[in-house]
Amino acid sequence: MSRATPYKEQTVLPDRGFPINVFFVGPIPHHWHDHIEWIYVRQGTARIQVDASFETLSQGELVFVNSKQLHGTDWLSEDAKLLCIVFNEALVRGSGLDVTEHHYFLPYLHQRSEWPAVMRKDHPITGEIGEAFARLVEEFGRKAPGYELLVKAELLRIFGLYFRYAEQSARQNSSLIRQSNEFAALLHMIRDRYDQAISVKEAAEFVRLSPNHFCRVFKQLTGKTLVEYVHLLRINEAERLLLDTDWPVTEIAGRVGFPNLTYFGRVFKKLKSVSPSAVRTAAGMRGI
């Protein structure tokens, strides 16, 4: 059995021939997937995380989520409503016969370059993108003849406008973008190595900061210490294994990085408010 990566969502796009889905959602649990996503705040206020960045967004503002980026949202107002557009990169990439793929999409989709995650409503381009979102949603909902072409046209228009915004932001915020990129790469590394020991010194060197400065910045960005963040990844994966496998608790503890069973049980109960054995017993009662 291959090891699953914590938080990965097996996102399903209904039509493989036209890989896109449009829907409205409530709060979004933390997850990542292999597709690209736009999140647009239709109304209200929400707090949104993309990798190491936490932002408060209000009506008319939007977030870009690249493939494999950790993201999630929490409500800050009861009337909050988010529009999500999830799609495969194949929908916007060209055939390689023109300049658009190599000049625009490949550097970003392969994360050699970084898009800013957030667009604010006071930027002139944001209003134009909002109008394009509205047209895209209408065409996708009606599904009249030719809607695929018009949906794709609006999606490309959104990207065209966003590339302009990204270039402006890159010139104005080069140092902030560098640090954000480094912390995003660090979080990817931690998620891949969640079951291994990662010291503050190692993590600080990864983002080229002193250990003390790193601890302050990491807590500010994630709301957790490095140890707390790693524990959360480990315990979430342990909970999944308790529910989905019949492996002994001792084996599961070791697989997620806890060689000490007592310590594993203490951390698990602190984060989940129940013991590992209680989770396993509940899973057995449901026939899992």
C-alpha cells in the first residue's frame, strides 16, 4: 500500500473532455489537488490560506491556487459566499505551436515563476476579471451550443488580465515574493517529509533566515509553531489510517513519525479530543 499524502483531495471533474467545474461553496477544509483553481468572493468576508499565506478577502476579491498548493477558507461573516472554478491545466495550455504556452503558462504552471495569490478589489484589473467570471459562470450554467468555446475564451481572458497584474506585482514586490516562494517550497517539503524529523535549524536554513526570525515568521504565516504544524500533518494522516486500515495503532504511530506510542496518544488526543483507540473502535462499529 503506497503512502498517502496528507490533505490531498481526489478532485473529480465531471467531463474529461472539457475538464472544468464551477460551483459555490461554504468554508473549505484545508486540502490540495492536481488541478488549478480560482476562488472568487461573491459576497461577505472570508479568511483564505494558500500555502504559507493567510489573507482576509471581501466581496469582489479573488485568489489564484496553482496545482498542488495547500489551501482552505474560514468564514468571517455569515453571508460569505465563494465561487470556485476548478480546471485542469490542459484547458488553457496551447499546443506548443505559439508563444503563449512557453512565454506565459509553463513558467507558472511548473512553478519556476510565481503568481501573486491575491487580487484586491481596488485594483483596476480586478473589476474586469469579475465581469469575465460572471460571463463564464453564466455560459457554464446554461450550456447552450458553443458554451465550451465561450467558457474557455473567458478563462483565457482572465489569465491574460492576471498576467498583467502579476508582472506589475513582481516589479513592486520582488523581495516579498522571494520569501513567499521560499516558504511555499518549505511547506511542500514538510508535507512530503511529515513522518521524518525536521529541525528548526534545517527549516530556517531552507528559507535563509536565522532560527529566531524563522520561528516568528512561521508562526505569523501559519498560526502554528513548526512542531505544531508537523504534528497536525502527522495526526491527520494517523486518523485516516485508523479509519481506512486495520494496521495496529503501534504501527500507525511509527509510520507517521511517532516512535513513542505514549507520546503519539497524548498528541492525538490533544488535537482530536479522542484517543486513537476510540477512533479505531468507532471505525469498527461502522464496519470500516
